[in-house]
Amino acid sequence: MILGVATLLGFFVACGSNSSDEVGARKLSVFAAVSLSEAFADISKEFERDNPGISVELQLAGSQRLRTQLEHGAQGDLFASADWKQMDLAKSAGMLNGKPVIFATNRLAVIVPNSRPAEILNTMEDLGNPGVKLAMALAEVPAGGYTRQMIAKLENAGTSRNDQLSSRIMANVVTLESSVKGVAAKVVLGEVDAGVVYFTDASAAGVGERVRTIPIPEEVNVVATFPLAPLHEAGEPDLAADFIDLVLSPTGRRLLKSHGFGLPSSQ
């Protein structure tokens, strides 16, 4: 079953990768949160169509892992994070060459395998029931941080059932994943009863048709913000600026929205 998870996770990441082996081709290296896989794959294709002879190479992983790789010498032109924490750490380490811009937003979703009866898992409070197996991202992963914020807000929502709810939910966590795609894979494979992912992951190909979602009350959900910035050691600074322009353009916004992302109010 471990092999199955690795294979499925590799499929998710491969779907977002769009590298080229052409000798002598100019490459733009984009380090992007893995939750952006599908959206940035489409944006990269658009960029390559607009810039013949240029290929976009997507490096996809959890934002914290990408930031660590860059801090230890990995070469890239752009960094797209799923939260401000990792972007601020990159800025503090002197890795950025320009002010980050928020280009997208996201929200959390709780997904359950279609095989799990609705009468057993139907509400957020049910996640704290005895015997429920829950997957979430590690605390240092942006999705994991947002998840913990949401659980804390849920306990403070004021209903009698919420007494010690956050403790009961956290006690049901059986796996902590290094990326939100890893959480989705665990749910799709039926290894857990539920997992907390982004809204965009809940509807992604390979996931949406295999899971159902548990509604998260609007007042306890968390808005995730995605910033993007050029890197100080960029080998293609002009291309990096052009890619940012595309992401922020009407075309980029349309592609992001088509994958379920929200847009910042200033956009």
C-alpha cells in the first residue's frame, strides 16, 4: 500500500510538471507549492506558447520544502508559496529579488472516500468521534497550519458539542503528510476516513470523482493566500518578470479560477 501512495502522489506531481529536455532551450525554473500543480501547468503552457523557444520547469513540493531547498542552494527563478510564512522566511534569508505579490486565494475542504457512509461522517464535529482516522498536513506545511487554525476556530464556534473538540480531532490524526497532495492520496486510497485539503485539491482530477466533501461552516473556514516573488539568484530575471505578469493578467486569473482558486480583492 505504501507503493500505491507513492505512485499516486507521483502522478499528482507529474501532472503539474512541464519540463523540457531540448538542448540549448532557455528554461524558466518555477518553484511552486504542489497545490498549484494543475493551475501552473496550464499557465506554463500558455507562457511557452507566448514565448517560443522557452520552456517552463516546475519544481513542485510543499512550500516549506521548496524554501528549504532554495535556502540550501537550489537554483530557481520564481517562488510561489501557499502562505506568507514561507515567503517571509525566504525574504529574511535574502532570497527574494522584489516585493512578493498575492496572486491567488484558496479555502480548506474536508474530503471523505466515497466508500465511507454519510451517516458516520457528515459534519465537522464527526471528525472528533472515536475511531475516526484523519489525515492532515504537517504543522510546518501551509495547509497544515491553516488546518490547525480552522480546528481552533471550530472549537470556539460556541455549540455544546464542541467541548474539547480540537483535542478530540487531533487525537484522531493517524498520519501527517509533507504536502497536501499526500493527504489527498491517503483519502483516495481509503487509508483514512477523512483528510483536510484545499478546495482546489478536493475537485482535482483523480480526486474529485472518488471523494465527497464535508461542509465547513463559513465562519470557521480559513482563507489561504498565495504569494509569488522573483528570486535573487534568478538566471532568467526578465522571463521571471514576464511570468509574473502572465499570472496576474486576465488570462492568468482565468486559468487560476478554472482550477478553483479565488483571487485577491486587489485583483
